[in-house]
Amino acid sequence: MKNLLPDFDICRNEFKKYSLDLSYEMYEKFDVYANFLVEYNKNVNLTAITEPTEILIKHFIDSCLILNYINIPNNSTVIDVGTGAGFPSIPLKIVRPDLKITLLDSLAKRITFLQKLCDKLKIEAEFIHGRAEDVAKMSEYREKFDFSCARAVANLSVLSEYCIPFVKVGGCFIAMKGPSECISDSENAIGILGAEIKSVHGYMLGADLRNIAEIKKISHTPTKYPRNCGQIKKKSL
């Protein structure tokens, strides 16, 4: 199979720019990922980013940058809520094979893609086809994870209602956000859900400003949350 990503030395240097390490074994996995993503994207809409260098930076490096800002202990459990094409959890798993990842998405076609991708990458993961507000009510998933994460456009109050119920007390919700949202506006919602904003890490990805919000779970989420999708959309916390 012809490499889609730039050659190894170029990719390793890009990772180094962001203080990240890239082994040749990781590079090979990322290249398989990029190839499969671009090919599958022709039939199933997974991403608008298909140019190889943009995939490298805007998908793979951006996902891995979590590790520069958040301390994720060995063998942590991570649920990726609304994972889409597997970001950020699958790149994290490539560079941190010890992590135990669960991929949640409401679209069956995306889950099928992720299952095939993980098979190609020889990566172990749990796959859940369902809506976050339903799955978060299930006893086998509620408050069972060390970390939840999301890289989504919904505002942080909404994302928090979907993601915080999955996290154990003492764990964290990791929210990857763009520069346009004032993260402190979600403090009240986060508090209602049993968490607090521990820190916000700003960084540049190329010419773009990004933020990673580290939200610490400090008490149990009240059982009525998350509400159903209609209620959440009608009025965020």
C-alpha cells in the first residue's frame, strides 16, 4: 500500500514541533489510519479534512496534544463521546497502547468504520452504537470511566451534560474546543453535573488557537442528568 502521509522523517519532525514523540511503528499505524479514512470517506461522510498533511496535523497531532496537558495515568479507561472518525481516542491509543478506550457514536455507519479500522490497526476497543444521553443512564457505563473526552462543536454546557455522567468521581472530562467559546460561561452547568473546571490549556495548532478544558468530577451527577435530547436542545443548563 502506498503511503498517504508524508514520509516518516517529515511526520516525526511535525510531531516534534509540538513536543510529541513518533516512532516508526506509530507512523505506520497512522498511515494505515489515514489511508483507510480517506478511502472510506468516499462513501460515508466522516471528515471534511482529507489532505494528508492536514490529516496529520488537524486530526492526529491535535488528538495527541491532550497528552501534553492532561496527566492520564497508565491503564486509564477513556470513553470518546460522539467519536465520529475516532478522534481523539484512536490516535491516543496509537501512542498510548495501555489506554482502554470505548468509542461511542449514534451513527451505525461510523461504528462499522471504527470496528474495521481498529481491526486493521490491531487495536482493542469497545464500540457502542447509541445516543450519549441514553447510554449514560445505563449502569454498566454511568460513572465508570476515568476520563471522557469529546471534540465537538456543541457548546460546553451541552457537551458537559452528555459527557460528565460517564466519569467516576475523581476522574476528568476532557473537552477540546475552538477559540470562539468562553469556557467560563459553562461553570454553572458543570457545577450542577458534579464537576468543576480544573484548568483550561490554550495552544496553537498551526495558525489556529485551540483550547483543552480539564473538568474534574468532584461529586456524583444527579440521576436526572443527562436529560433527553429535546430538553437539552431546548434549554441548556
